[in-house]
Amino acid sequence: MIPMRVRDKTRSLAKAIRDDIVRKVFAPESAIPSERELMQKHEVSRTTVRRAIQLLVNEGVVVRRAGSGTYVRNTESDLRFARMSSGKILCLIIPTFSNPLYAEVIDGIERAARGSGYDLITSQSDYQVASENSRLSAMAEEMAILGAIVVPSTVEQPAAGALEFVNTGKPLVYLGRWPNDIEADGVRIDYDEAARIAVRHLVRLGHRRIAYVEGAPRLEGFSMLPAYRDALVSAGIARERSLARIHDEPSEEAGQRAVEALVAEKIPFSAIFVRNDVTAIGVVRGLRNAGLKIPGDASVVSVNDSVIARSMDPPLTSVNVQPQTLGSLTFRVLSDRISGVYDGPPIYLTLRPTLSVHGSTGPPPKWAQ
């Protein structure tokens, strides 16, 4: 549990500034002290100062002016912004709307946000850092936006837009993975465990010739190839390079191309572990084009357990990454930051996935037993 003294730092500082405004220590339209001055006077961290100021912005007491500072609200233009910020608005940036997994994540975030009185603005970055930067920069300047949830395009370093956003004092929560060197929280699924769960399931069924298929986009921290290989070794199965198929093509095409290559090269396999449900569509198509039955000739297990997996024939055995829970938990972390319930150092949460067994997996064919 977070100590009460830590939890109350933000609220205490916000109250002190608010009291000074009421006593006219800071007159209407005048600037309040700088972050450094507030840090020194109240002996608090820069993060606490920024959170306190954000609370006052949310309340309509002060207004930020880009490149100038924070001012006591009074003018007609400030009143216009006050009307804009009377509703609580959050922004969500995801790579693409086309992946059904994100639709379920968004649903979890939106339901939790709506239940707490927030509106949600969602946009896609198309896996482009420049796009992510421009959206976050715009949101940083918009006073009505109280916080952001971001699925980052890269984790090599924080995006400039993300740094700009958090430097305004607004909280940001990363979803799925996160860079270092930024004051932001993170919530993710343990994808390494997802791979282990999938491989263990196939091994328990008796499979030894298990292929791995992955398509584009290939993002750092999201490939399950290392965990797949480790899971095979843990099961006493030798790793075979020819069974791992990674194609820099869109997911469905990559899945079909991988199966076609395995068949053409006469690489024996009795099961395929697929990086995600979308890629699995291509895998299933490739198997059927080759005249192979699922699961009689080849079992298929994937990751995500999205509506795609549940709609396939047969329904796809898939590792459930709990997208709605992931979304609602991410919102809760952000909401606690905005409200000042939590004002401590960045926190990073990892959810453990589970397996949803359906009709696409079964014992290996006789030749593989």
C-alpha cells in the first residue's frame, strides 16, 4: 500500500497554490512561480510539482500557456478553454485499427473510462514514430487532454512527443512495452509466457515437430521466437532452424507463405505455433491449400484469442492475452495518476496470459507419434 504521506504530496501542494490564489498572492492573469521555485519552496520533487499543477489545470484554476508558463485563469480566452476542459478527456494512440486485438483493448479502456466520467480520443500511428510524435505534441498543447495511453512505435528511446507530453506534467502510460528514460508507467502482457504456454500445450498433446511462424510488422519486444526456442529446449526437444519461419510480409501473407515453404521444402511438422491470430488466417489457408486437415494432419495454436480465433473453422486454440482486462487496468493506472491517488515512481505491471483450447489442436498424426 502507498504511504499516505506520499499519496497526499500532490494534493497538499495543489492546496497551497490554490490558497495563495484565493488570498490574491497570485493575482488573476499573473504567472505562478516556476517549477524550480515551487520545488525549492515546498521541498518536493519536480514530478510532484507537475502533478499538482495538472490538478489545478483540471479544476480550471490555472492555465498553461505554451512557451510562457502557468497563469491564474481569468480572461475570456481562458474561460473558453475552461469550457473545453469541463469534460475529462484522455487520448489513446495505437499502431493500427486493423488488428482486432486493439479493438478489444480499446473496448476495455473505453468502458472503464466512461464509467469514471472520461471521454476517449483514439488515433493510430501506423507504426510511425513521426506520427506518434505529432499526435502527442498536439495533445500536450491541448488543455482538455488530461493524460495519454500509448502503444509505442519504438522502444529504443522515448519519442520526442512523449517527452514533450510528460514534461507538461500530464501522465502517460505505455501499453504493451515501453522505453527507458521517461517518467511514465507501463502495463503489458507476458508474451514470453504466452509462447511457453502454447508450446507446452502442443508438447502435452505429443507433438515434437513444432514449427513457428511470424510475419510483419516485426517489433522489438514482441517476437516470440526466443521464448519458443527456450520452451522446446525445456521440453527436451532439439531446436531446428528450418522449423522457424519469419517473413517480412503482412501477417496473413506471411502465414500462408510460411506453410507453402515448409511443404515445398518437405520439412516435416505436426503442429504450428503462430505469432498472432491474423497470421494464423494465412497459416490455415496454406494448410488447406496443401490438402492438410486441421487438426488431423497439423495442429495450430496462436496468440491473442481475438474474435478472429473464435470465428475460424475449426475455432482456433489461442493464448488469451486478456485484452479487455489489459485495457481497463491501463486506464486505472492512468486515472490514479491524474487524480493524485498515486504519486510515486513509475510502475510497471505485467499480466499473465491463459490458454483457450478449441478445435484446432489435437494429438499428432501417426507418423509423428
